Amino acid sequence: MARDDDSARGHGEVTCPWCPGVANRPAAGQVDRPLPHALHRTRSTVTDSQQLFGDADVPGAIPDILAIIESAKTRGGTEGLERFIARSLPDSDDEEVRQAAEVALEVIESVPIFLARARQEGGIRGLSSVVDPLLDHAERYYLQPLDLIPEMTHGLAGLLDDSYLVLKILQHLEKGPDAFLDWDLDYPARFVARLIGGDVAQRIDRIAAEAMDEVSNHLAELWHRMAHPA
């Protein structure tokens, strides 16, 4: 399923921020840095929903999520994020912490793209009845003022657990017989899990699994449609 050919994209389609096969593998001792080339094509538009989605209606709670991201930047900015990462990765030096903060911010800023593209693909394939409830679950968590790492007190770092839940739900959607978005999200998911810590990551894993259980009656239909597109 070719997702990176510009000629194959429809009007208004949101491009993939993490193209399969292009994530940079870290050298020994370096901070895991999943920087894909496609992210740089979309990152500058993340905070402008009109540029990101064209004339189409902005789906779901994305406008609110964009506002939360911008608000978090004003409370501590990347300095607060770097302090959080320094505590999470105590063996990292200042440069590694700075690089990790850059990657973490790119993951956070990519969440609206992840959500929009997943809704779009669900609609194209006629899978909205299964996909939308899962994305709604992730969006509701994102909008909670008090979650496992509250954004109100942690700024940008408080959006890492929210972003991790989005990644995990999308990873679940890739477990069918055919790829859903065909994005390699393993690197960013592992990276964010390192930052938020094992306990929080495991709790988010359970939240994602529970969300999948809620739509389990429809999963067989989902996998069948993905394997046998009309």
C-alpha cells in the first residue's frame, strides 16, 4: 500500500509524519531519534488547522487539541520539557536531553496529523464505526485536565502520556491482516515510553487495550474489510 507517493494522495489528504523505513536508527549511546523526512513537510502546518485540513471540516476534537498544544508551549516551553526529560533519562548529557526534547516536541505536534489521517482512512474504507470510537477515546483522554501526567502542571511534558495513548491505539489498528495506515510508529512509541516511565506506559497500554475491547464486537468486521477492500 503506497502511502508516500505524492501523486497518489487525494486533495486535502494529511501526509504521514513517520514514513515506513525512513526512521533514523540511533547509534550506540545516542538518544533514540525517530526523525522522518515527511515530518518536516508537515510540522510547520500543525498549529494551523486551516492549512492542515484545507477547506474540509476539522474532524473530532482536533481544534481543542491544537489549542492545548499551543497553551502548553507557553507554560515552561521546551525548557520545562527538557527538565522533565533530564529526570527521566538521568544518564543523558545536556546535548542528548536537548535532542530528546526536540524529538518529543515533534511527536506531540504530530498528534493532530495522526488523528486526522486515521479518521480520514477510516472514512475512506468505510470503517468509521470502529475507528472513530477508538480515536474519540484517545481525544477524550487528551482533553482531560488531570490525567497521569497533567499538562496543567507539567506543560509540554504533560502531553507525552496523551501522545503515547494515540500511538498505542494506532498500533492496535495495524494488527489486522492488512496495514491500516502503514506507518512505522514503533520508534516514536518506544521513545515516548522511555520518557514517561514504565509504570505510566503500562497504565496507558491498559487504557488502549480497554478501548479496543469496547469495539471488540466489530473487530472481526474491521479486519475482514481491511483484508478484502471493496
